[in-house]
Amino acid sequence: MARSLIGFMVLLLFLSTCEASPIYQPISVCHRSAALVHFSPDHGSFKSLEETYEALRTFDVLGIQKKPNVTATACRLISEAVGSSSSTPKDLFYALKANSVAKCKINDKVFQGIITRLNAAVNDASSLLDFHYSVGGLVLVKSSKPDVHLANADGIFRSVKAFSQGDGKWRYSSNNPESSAFAAGIALETLAGIVSLASSELDQSLVSTLNNDISKLFDSIEKYDNEVLYFDVMLGDGHDHQGPLATTSSIVRGLTAFAALPGNKILGLANFFLGVGVPGDAKDLFNQIDSLACLESNRQGFPLALLMVSIPLILFLPSTVLSLTKKDSLQVKVNTVLGLNPPPLTVKLVGAFTSGSKDASLVESQELGFDAGTGLHNLNNLPKSIDVGSYTFVFEIVLHKPEDEKVYVTGGQKKVPVFVTGLIKIENAEIAILGSDLGSIETQKKLDLAGQSAVSLSANHLRKLRVSFKLTTPHGLAFNPHQVLLKLRHESKVEHLFVVGNSGEQFEIILNFLGLVEKFFYLSGRYDIELTVGDVVMDNSLLRAIGHIELDLPEPPEKAPRPPPQPVDPYSRYGPKAEITHIFKAPEKRPQKELSFAFLGLTFLPLLGFLFGLYRLGVNLKNFPTNTVAATFAVLFHVGIGAVLLLYVFFWLKLDLFQTLKLLGLLGVFLVFVGHRILSYLAATSAKLKSA
Amino acid sequence: MAREKSSKDNAQALFNSLRSAYAVTPVNLKIIDLYVGFAVFTALIQVVYMATVGSFPFNSFLSGVLSCVGTAVLAVCLRIQVNKENKEFKDLPPERAFADFVLCNLVLHLVIMNFLG
């Protein structure tokens, strides 16, 4: 279990490296691994008979060895389906189709049962799909039991033909107005089956009426890139929305069954299926592989398939980029669509043209040598006339045996875009500061563009900067790359880009700072200089910082344009912001501690004076009440006042107003009570004294 | 010269008569006068301090000065009410006046303590 899982993951990894190639390449290892990935059975069996058939057919065409348990479970499914009396014609059809690949043993009694049921289904059929499954099933049985015939073939042919709309599209049933090209393919397959099952020759006029439908179908063929032909989903195709791959696939199957595929369309259709690359799901992969097999195979098992089906040959280049530095040789491969070996042939290079030009060919017509070991046609030394650049090479296939020409389709001359790359020599690279007078050179330095050295220059707005170099191809010709740019970047990230012009091989740019002062926004300072020389055919494109220049520009006038704001890093929005410096009020100047303490002492002086004065006055406590009760109250009175004052001290130190007020309330009540008692006692005493 | 001498003598005589008149005031009034003097002097010292070091915690200065001045004022009120020669407050017992004095002082000082900061 683990091993199969690892194997599966390895396959998936490999599949991810298979890319779609722009040139139509035949079926390759990538398709095989895709088949193994998409058609991996769940616990050894597939979900349905249809999927079983698709998997088996794909494995068969691609030459993948089936695991024995897959075949065993497939056989089990098939025998269940054909043995059960409740199978629908659809199940029987797919079971028989799967059996044509798996070749399981089915005994005669079962066959008889199938034949009876299918014949009954044909007579009961009302929709196109009913006819398709029943007739198709009988055709498959006929391969094992040649004496199977269809009674009333004429009538059944007419019934199926009735589904045609006449514009190339066919309906699925008489009461459903929806029609599609996909249905046309199914109908053609069914009709071919009827013809092959007829016990006596069908009326030829009937068959020839189909030609009209087929030609109408071909009227709707779509073309792409001058090389690809396909049938697209036509407008108004209703619910039955099969994509172009499924539609073209169905039509190819139908036409192959009738052997009505014209030779000139085969290569275009083959290119369509190859252009799909490696499909992403099982159904698409099956459609692609099955259709390519139909295009390739000469016989479909129908007697009508005489000699009309031709096998397309695909010419492709494993690599369309050739490097002069590595001395790559031109390699061409020719295969059938399924990747099989072609018949003996020679590939001729008819001509090579620079892309986009209509001049004469740069090379003579020559044959490519064939290496039987690798199966490649090589041109070992590229002609001297091929320098770096992009070309269109024109090839032609010449078959050795004349009888092969009836069987194989070569497609005439094939144009392939090829890039030839090489090392471009950069010589005499120089940077100079020129003075304001013509031709006076202030500083001149050689540039080493291959190395890492950086030059350092300085100039003011009266000077000019000149950068010059020479570019030559490996064959010594002038080369004009796609990008030759000089960039000056200021320290504040403001950039200016200039295109370096050339005359022949010599590239030169002169920056006159006097005219550029405004363009540079009057920004003085350090500018980094960067040179870019690049082209798709350069092996050594470069983007190099060649140094820096200190520019001294005049002050900007009032109305000078400001440099554009540089893009802010969008993630800096979420970063920390600048530290805020709070401005606090400067603390007041406080006096020195000693001064404060001095005055504190000084504040107590009047108190001392007061106490001294009291002493001098002869203040005494002789009037203190002697009565115990009164004395208690007197004491409490003073204690109360003292407590209130203490509360005030606490209020200043710790408490807040509300707590103070609460306590003051309590103390106040107490004080008032006590005070009232003592003072009324004192008042009574003094009144008594007065009256006495 | 004689006039100077006489003005000086006049001042001296005035001072002496004031002194002797004051000597006969009852002791309790003298105590109150002393208390007032003490309060006013404390206030003065605080003002001098503020003049020296600046009025930064102005609320503290105000509360200090107001405490002294307030209590002086209340003491003066007490003296008026307690003075037997004052016919207006003849019926007011001095104990009652003293109670008022104590109460008002306590309220004053509550406000002062709040404002002290």
C-alpha cells in the first residue's frame, strides 16, 4: 500500500515536470505517466464500466502493461454485466467494448443472451443513444460471432438518419430539439455499424445521402494557426455541452468508422489532439489517445474502411534553441502521432529565413544525416551564414518507399521557428566626461563589463557624459540587441532611463547635463549608473552597475517641478511608526531645599510668639471644670477638635474628599454633641456666677 | 525744635495712653488679639516666602494665606461677640460665640485642606 502510494507520488512529481510544448510533439512518456495517474483504480477496480473501458483502451494504445489484478477485476465486472439480465444496453455496450481490449472469456450461452437482448433493444430504440448502444454492442459481438446480422437494417438506418438536422448537427431524440456536433459523431458511428451489420447490401443511395451531412459537418470545421483543425462546440448546443476535445474526438471516431476522413484534414486534426499536451483529467486523456489511435490505425474493423485513412507523420525539434557557443547541432525527429517509428525517410532542410524577412534563404537545400541509434536527423555543423538571431527553418520529409506515400501523410513543408544564440563580444567599452568645448575630454576610463569594477566620476551641469562600446556577433557582424539602456539612479531613488543609439557596431550615448537639468529635477548628488544590454539570442546579456557619478546641478528655481514621490513600500504601513517626541512643559524652578526648610522654621516663629505671649498673660487652666462629667466632656471636646484636625492632615496626605466628608460627618456629630454639652455647662456655670 | 520735640512727645504720649488703655482689656480679649497677631504674622511670612521663590504652586500659597487670614477674621468676629462693652451682642453667650468660632474654623480648614493640593 505504501509502495503504491510512493509510486503514485513519484508519478505525480514526474507529471508536474511535463510541460505543454508549443510545437506539436507526439505522445511521450509524459502521457504514459498521466494515464497511470488518472486511471488509477480504487482498490483495483474502476468506478463504472465506461471508466473501465476508457482505462483499458488508453493503457492498450499507450502500450502500458496492465497489472494482472486490474485485468481480473475488469473481467469480473464485464462478466457480471453481460450475465445479468437487468443490465441496460449502455452497460452491455461498455462491457463489450472493455472486453474487446481485455479479451476475457465469455461463453456462448451468454453471447446468445446478449444478442437477443441487443436485438430487442434495437427494435425498441427511440433515441440516438439507444440506437448507438444497441447497434454498437452488436458490432462488437460480431467480431467474435461473425454471423450476427441486423434485421431490417434499412428501416433502422432511416430511423437514425431522421435525427439529422441537415446542417451538420444531429439531435438526440425526436422530441428534444437540442442538437450538437458531438451527437453527429455518435450518429456516424452508429450508421457505420448498421452498414456493417446489414445482412444484404444497403441501398447505396441511402448511404450517399450521408455525404451531404458529412460535408456540412466539415463546413463548420475551425482552423487555428494554419496548422490545427478542430470541431468546436457550435452555438446553440444546448445542455449537451461537450468541449471541443470531446466533440472533435467523437466526430473523428464517427468519420473513421465510415472511413470518410479526407487525407488533407488528418494532419490538422492530429495537430489539434497533440496540441492539447498532457490533459488534466481521465476523460480528456481517453478522448485524446483514442482519437490519435483512430487517426493512426489503418483498420477499424469495418469493411468500409478501405484505403482512406492515412497515418500522419509529425516532424518536431527536441530543442528549438541552438547555442553557437556550445556548438549545438540541429536535431530533428519524425514520429507517428503515437510516438512510434516512422517508415524509412529523409529530412531535408529546404531553407532558412530570418524571422519576418522575405529575403532569399540563407542556406542551400540539404539533407540531414540520420542516426539510427537515436532516431534523430542531424545537421552537425550549422552553416556559416547562420549567425545569432531568430530564424524560420523550413523542413520537408521525403519518404524512401513510394508505396508509403499512399499510407502516410507528411504535410508538405513545415516551418519551425528556431533561435540561434551565441556570445556577443563587447569591446572598447569606455565611459568619459566631456567638457563644454567640442571634443575636450576631462576624464576617460575604460569599462570592464565582464568584471566587478566600478568607476567613480564627478561632473557639473556644464559637462557631458559619454558611454560607448562595440558589439559584434560570433561571426563578426554588427549586432543590434533588443535592449540597450543606460539608467541613472539618484540617492533618493529617482531614476532616469536612456536608450543607447548605435551606428553599425558602435554604440554610443552622450548625456548633455545642461539640457537634462530640468529632467533631473535639479537634484544634485550621487547617481548610480547601470547599463543593460540584452536580447533573447544573447548568451551573455548583462545588467551591470558600472559605477557612480557625483553630479553638481544648480539650485532649482521657484517653479521647478518636484521629483515624483517614490513608491512607498506597502508593508511599511504595518510597521512601527516614528518615535513621537513629546514636548513637556519645562518644570518650574523650585527653590532649594534649605531655603524652604528655613522658611518652614520661620513659620513656626509666630506660633512660638503666640505661646510666649500666652505665658506672659498668665494663661492658666484654673477654670477647667472639676465636675467629672463636665471634665470628661471637656476632654472629649478637645479630643474631638484634635481628631478633626488629624482627619484634615490625613485628608491632605491620603484621603479624598468623599471619604473625608464621611468621617467628618461622623466626627462632626460627635463634636457638636460634646461641644454643646460642655459649652452649655460652662454657660450655665457662668450665668449662675453672674446672678450670684 | 520745640515743635519737633513736642511732636515726638505727642507720639510718645499717644503711645503711652494707648498702652495703658490696652492694659485694662480683659485677658480673654488679649488672648484673641494675640491669636490674630500670630495668624497675620504667619501670613506675612508666607507672602515673603512667595516673593522670594515665586508663586509656583499658587493654590498652595493661596490656601496657606487664606487659612491665616480666614482664621484671623474669625477670631476678630469672636472678639466682637465676646467683648462685654459691645452692646450689640449683649444677649449672646460667649460660649455660643466660641462654638461658632470653632465650627467656622473647622469648615474653613476643610476647604483650605482641599485647596492645598
